[in-house]
Amino acid sequence: MKQLLIRTPRTWTKLASVVLMSTAALLSGCAQTQKATSVDTGSFKVPGYEHYQLANGLNVYLMPQKEVPLITVNAVVRAGAVNDTTAGVASMTAQGLLLGANGKTKSDIEQMVDFLGASIQADAGKEGSYVGADFMAKDVDKMLPLVRDLLVSPDFDAAEFDKLRQREMAGLAQAKESPRNVIGRYFDKLVFGQHPYGNPSSGTRSSLEEMTNSQLRAFHKSFYQPNNSSISIVGDFDSGQMKAKLEQLFAGWKNSEEIQGLALDKEQPELSRSRVLLVNKGDAIETTFLIGGKGIARDNPDYVGLQVVNTILGGRFTSWLNDELRVNAGLTYGARSGFSAYSQGGVFRISTFTKSDTTKEAIDLALKTYGRLFEKGIDQATLNSAKAYVKGQFPPKFETNGQLAELLSDMYLYGFDDSFINNFQSQVDGLTLADTQRLISSYFPKDNLQYVLIGNAAKIGDIAAQYGEVKQVEIEAVGFGQ
């Protein structure tokens, strides 16, 4: 969800031949003239929690937090768009859980949740399906059984399913009116093609039109099983009492059939040439674009270091990309870059938007700014600043019950442990200029960049052809560039 003092893409070829020598020399010089510093932002560790399994295989994470009388429950199932048999069925199944369960109608559920001042939601992403609930601690004996009913005994009411399907089809059409809402789906499809990571979680207009209620039931039966799920509970509760409640509620949930795992690390397409997906939106007055390529898996040991380097490039308001494109050139309101990491792969993307008339200027400046990573590298003062920023921004990401419950769910889904949090500050502090050089050369895609441009093709078609082999599609067309 991409070189130098460049005018044409061919400059990347020259760049590749001189980068390593010039970067090494520059970084060596920086290291001699500037000193690494560390800003103490205080220690930050994951609050105490317990992880165990019920006899049926359900993973349970309990994290008592007594400060306020609130509880967050976050259940996750290892099934998402990568498992779609029909595009969008994972998302529709997750949303369908809220259409009624264990004899309670959709209206019954909504009225109960509203009366308690609680909230409940369900959806699916690339690799996981989620049910989340927030409520007062005093209402645990009402809300926890509801979460169980949604996960274990959804009704998938036919009439409500048809309404949901119509809403999702209308929402998909509306989303395509705003390129920034959908461009990531086009980019994943361009990078991954027919690989499951190219599947759009939303599905397509055609797949939603053809989807049936029975497909949701089949997907639920196949994947919503205790040995393929976890439940994380964070908030004001007694662990012993909560364990007893969970045993009573979930011990009867049975595993129904063997789950066939996906080898998501296999058969990912090679990016052997630069390609441009030009999505024509005839009424567009601006061009929205992404530039990038393959990224990293979530459990990559260099995940933290890459966050620091990317912060310099495009991860904060004072990043190189935002400074050059927004502040200095006035070409956009904002430019960013980042890694989107999945369990067995991911993407790296530079993203921004600009007026149609300044499309080429903005793309070239984005590429030139990106090229600074390879041509000049990072100096010590910039690295010190980024390290302090990243450490300062990290703790607030895990302050609330909801954030902590999501962290525990991600640990289950992506296979990392709490050392990611507990060792975060030391990993940031230990990052050296030599490390940044290795990270840049190892992980940031330099050759065969992939481009998605959404805009008026009549105005930007010739520009698109300057960056790679062009495929043009209409934004109104079904799907995301297949």
C-alpha cells in the first residue's frame, strides 16, 4: 500500500552504479564530524498480561487495567481477504455477524448495545477478521455473552444480508469517487497480481452482486473456529473471575473442520520492470499517485529500524518528502511514505496528490527526494532527531484499552511477541549510521518501481508513459486493475 538529480527514469540506472560508494563515503564523513546522541523518553514496556489457551485451542490474552471502569474485548480470527473464495466474502462474513446471532435480531443487538452506552463492531482486513466491543465493566455479563454469540452462533439473516450487500455496493461506488480511499487497493493489485495479497478486502461490484448468504455461512464454518482465533480482554476486571467466565462461555465452542493454511510467502510475483497503472477519472482536477514496490513482513527483525529511516523520508510532518513537495515547492498539501507489513510480505509506498498540471513536477520531485536516501544517505544530526521523534511518538500508540487489545490481537495474528514493545527504545537507541546504510540498500526498493496514478488520463497519459509500461483502466470499471 517510488532518483537523484533526475529528469528521466534512466537516471536510476546511473544511480545504482554509484550509490554504494558515495553513500559509504558520505556516511563515514558524517560519523566523524557529528556525535550520536540519545534522548531519554523514559522506559516503556507492555503492561502485565497473561496468555493461555482453552482446551479447544482458543487463545486468550488478559490484561487488567484498573484505572477506569471500562473493558475492551477484541476477538480476531485468522481469516481475511487472503482467504476469499469470492472477493469480499471475508469482510461480508465479519460484518454479517452483526445481523443477528443466537436468536437476537440485528435490532435487538443494536438496542441492547445502545442502552448500555457500549459499542460493538466487526470487519475483516487482509489477514484477519475482527469483532471488537467497548463497555462499562459493570456490563461484562451482558456484553461478553454477546461477543460469544456473534463469533459462535451468527444467524446471517437473509433479509438483513441483502440490505448489507446493497449498502456495501453503494459504499464501494462512493469510495471510488475519492481516489485516496481506493488507491491502495489498486497498488496492492499491481504489485501482487493474482497472489492473495492482491485481494481487495472490500470485494468488487461484481462479486458483491453475486454473493449469497450461503457463502457467508460456509466461510464462517471453515474459519471461525477456536483453534484459529484469539480473544483479548483489557480493562477493569479480576483475572480469576474473567477466566471462569471465558471457560463457561467458550468451552463449548468446537472445532469443525481442518483449516487449510496458505503459503503466502510462495509465488509472490517478481517486479522485473517498472509499470504504471493509470486509472482514468475523467472529472479529476488533480492526480493522486503512489510510487513503490515490495516491502517487509511484520516479523522482520529490522522493522523498528525501518520505522526510524522512513520517519526521515516521509513519516512525519518535517520529513524530506513533505518539506520538498509541500513546504518548498507548494505542489501538495502533504506527502508521505511508509511500509505496510503483512505476515509474509508487504509493500513500500510514497504517496501524495497534486494538480493535474503539476503531475510530472510532483512525481519527479518525489523521485529526486527519494533518491537522496541512496545518493547522500542520512547524517548524524538527522538520525538523532528521528530517533528522538520515534521514541516520543511510540508510547501514545499504546495508551488506551483499545490500543492495547489491538496490540495483543496483532501479536497473535502476525506472530511477534512483546519484545517488540519492551525492546523498542533500545533498538532505536542502538541504530547507527552504518545500520541506516544497510537498511536503505536492503529494503527500500530502488529499481523497477511501480506506479499508480489516478487522474484525468487525457491530461496525464503522456506523463505516465515516461515512468514505465502503462496499463490504463477506468475508475468506474469493476475491480482494481485486473
